[in-house]
Amino acid sequence: MSKHTLSIGKLDPATLRQLIFSNLGVQDSRVILGPKIGEDATVIDFGDRALVVHSDPITGAVENIGWHSVNVCANDIATRGVRPLWILTVILLPEGANADQLKSITAQIDEAAKKLGVAVVGGHTEVTSGIDRPFLITTALGETARERFVRTSGAKVGDSIIVTKGAAIEGTAILSHELESFLQKKIDMKIINRAKRLIKEISVVKDALTAVEVGGVHAMHDATEGGIAVGLQEIAWASNVGIIAYEKEIPIYKETQAICQALKIDPLRTISSGALIIVVHPEKAERVLVALKGRGIRGAIIGKVVNKIEGIHIVRKDRTKLDLSKPVKEELWKILKNNGDRLMRMKAPVISVIIPTLQEGNYIARILSRLQKVKPPIEIIVVDGGSSDKTVEIARRFTDKVYSIRKRGISIGRNYGAKYAKGDILVFLDTDVVFPLDFVEKTKKAFEDTMVVGATCNIMPVPAQSRFDAIMFFYHYNLLLRTLNKIKAHSRGEFFATRKSAFLRAEGFDENMPCLEDHDLANRLSKYGKFVFIQNLTVYESLRRFRKLGFWHVIGTWVVDYIFFTIRGKPFSNVWQPVR
């Protein structure tokens, strides 16, 4: 047996026959339709009824993974012409996942199941080592009269081939979410936002049940991995026929065209859940299209079934042929394999900026308006500790993620914001800071090293408020921190960046520490990786604390607290007076 490494994506037919289909346990006469190339679901005899069963993993999506899992699996029951009724889902979470992430996944599963009229009847959930993102494996079930189901292998020479909705629907939705940062440099954000909404179009349950109501349907297949190309290929292989289809007839959304062009991938070979391939008697084809249109589903006749000797191919718009006689690889996996480094830069460093506030009406508009100018756009979260001025009102003009909490404390606010942040990287800023517009790029650059779990930067006084002694103090303090950071992790709270997974693992800021909570968290984060100083980044803070409490008083307090922190792990101060 060959020891060659298996490639990413679906196994090729030869490998399936050799390693999978030859190891299927005992034969059971009740299995009406079992594992075969291209067949979407198993059918098991239950007397005058039949049970239809299918399982599918979701490994290529992170955003909306629960929605994907339910719909993709239910689709393969529907391609049998059967309504899905029950699902079971296995949820595997990476280390560092939290309850809010799990709740998001299960809420998506619940929403999708209710929309389809499906009951969630079981499954399993665990946190698993060795994975870096959630994986879901769902099993769907339905029932039907014993012989009233559609096979992938039922295509007949002369049949018409219909495709619903469009090519690469699921791929478009996944890529618009997962590669948003990269795509923003190539296409308009309005197109990306419309592409994201295609996630709601990935179900083919209504498409399939509408087609079988009309009648004359000989085969159906959900165009999942490998897209329309693989869907046609598997129908031809399963039915032992040839297929000729025409690219110019295959419907495709403008959003799909834009994203595929930007990424230089072929939409016909890109995962296409939402596009149903219907093989139907030619006399019923137009009636099926009319019925689909009546239910708000667009469709088109894209080709026909021919004798096997004529081959399997799609005629391109330029009259060349896409040969489907050999296995076709999914374009999504081609990006992962050939552009892994670029993908990590596009995908990983999504940034959430978290700003704790209390009576910050004089500063909040300045920092939020500046954050809106940052490219690419970032998630902005404001957590207010009970302001009586207009802080919250002003914040809501700039972001819809404004949270008001009863408990006061800068660490409490930061931890609360982190709980709801979607970013892979969390950046905590004080309200009175001024930052360069390229701070996102420089922060992302620091985190390209996968060993980096946290970072800080130079902090200097706002130039307009500067005095010589303040400038000299800040300059030498930055120098001291850079030096000390080589021995033991140190940070400034005015700018504190951390990988979210590490932040959760370290259990966030210590809410019982009135000050030096930034140094404390930096120390704890360093147990899991490197805490670095971004030397080419400077963030400026106001001198309001120095002006109100006195320059040397503030410095003296810092020194005493730092000495106590170094010796006993806690600062001398019991409270840290808010200054506004």
C-alpha cells in the first residue's frame, strides 16, 4: 500500500474504494442504499418506511459555523427528495474557547434548525487539544416511503440539468467573512457585506422539495466541496453517463464574481452549498423552473446528460473545456495550500479595540472618531462603568457595541469588553490617548510571530501638553521598560495588546488590583509565549493625572507601587484615584 500523504479535501474515488469502501463491517440487507461515489445519504429499510441518514463536517468556516453545519447536512437529506427531521451535532472546541463562543455556535444551530423545522436530538460537545478553531460534525436524518427517494445515480441520457441560485454561494459567504481584511483592499466593502449575507442562501431544502413535487426528477446533488464541477462529475460517475454543461448558462452572483476574481479562484470549483443540481426529464425541466421561480428561487438549465463516451466537461465561455473526467480539487483548499502565509496575514489578526470609560465625555468623541479612520476597520467596544455625563450617548454615535455595567474598575471594564470581543487580537486603550493611524498594521506585524501572546509600545505625553521634565521621564521610562522586558514581561496600560486565546487562558486582568494590573497580566501572559515591545509604535497620553495630582507625586506613587509589586506581587496603593 502506498504511503503517500493524503491531500487536503475530499478523497479521490480510487482512495475511497481502496481504503474506505473495502472496510464497511458486516453486510446488512436492510441497507437499501449504502456508501457509493456521489451518493449523498444512506437509505435504510424500516418496513414500509425508510430512514435517510447523512453526516458532514464543517472545517473550513469559523464565522457562522453552527448555521453552516445544520444547513449543509440537512441539504444532503433533501437531495433524496426527503424532508430533514432530526439532527445530532458534535462540537469540538479549541483550548481557550469560552462559554460565549459556545453559546454563539449553539444559537446558530438553534436558529437554523428552527428555520428548517428540524429537531436537535443529540450530539456531543468537548474542548479538544491540538486544534486551533472549532470543528462541527453533524448527522441529519429524515424518513420517507420505502421507494420514494431520489438517487444521485439516477441520471438518464437526454435528461436536462438545472442549477439553482448560483455557483460558489457558500464559498462566497465563507471567504467574505474569513478573508475580509484582504478583500477590502481589492473590492468595495458594500460588495463584501452583500456577500456575507449569502450565508442565508445555503439551504437547498426548499429547492429540492419543490422539484420533486413537480415530478420527473431522476437525480439531485448538492454542490458542496468542489462546487458545480464536482457535483456534475459525481452525478456522471454515479450514473455511468456523460455530461455536457455550459459555463455561460450557470448562474452566478455578482458578489461571487468579484470575490473569486480578487482571489483568483474558479467559482465553478468552489464550495457551492445553496446550489442544487437537478437532473430532470427534459419535458419537465421548464415546469420545474416555473415552480422554483414561484417560490422565489432562481434556476437555469445549464446542460444535458449524454452518453458516457462523449465525456464529462463544462464548456467555458472562451470555448475551452473544463475536463471533469479526473478528480477536481476544491479551490478553498488551494488557497490554504498555496497561499498559507498570506492567508494567515489575512485571517488571523482581526483586532478588537476595548476602551473602559467613566465620565469621559470630554475625550470619548476624539478617540472614537479617530478609530473610525483606521484601515482596515476594527471592532470598537466601549465599556462604561456608570458615567452620569454624556459618555455613553456620545459613544453610541460611533459604535453599536457600547456596554454599561454597574461595577466600576478599569480591569472590570476591560475584562467585560474582552468577553464580547470577536477579534483574535485585543487592544486595550485608555480614553485620553492619541495613536498613529497605522497602529493596527504595526500591531498585526508584531503578532505575525505565532509565539507572541502580548505587546505594549512607547508611551509619550501628548506634544501640545508636553513639558521638558515629562518628556524626559517618559523617554527614560520607555527605555527602562524595553530593557526590563527582556528579563521579565512589563507593560503600559495605556496601550496593551494581547492574543485573545492567551488572554482567556491567563484569565484576564486581576480585578482586585487597583494599579499595575498591566504589569501583572503581562507577567502571567509570558507563561504562554512572548510578550514584546513594539519599538516603532508610540501612543500619546494626556498629562491630566500629572496636572491634577502633581508631577512628582504621581512619579513617587508609581515608584513605591512598583517596588511593592516586585517584592510581594501587589502594589502598595489600595485604590487608584480616577482623574477627569
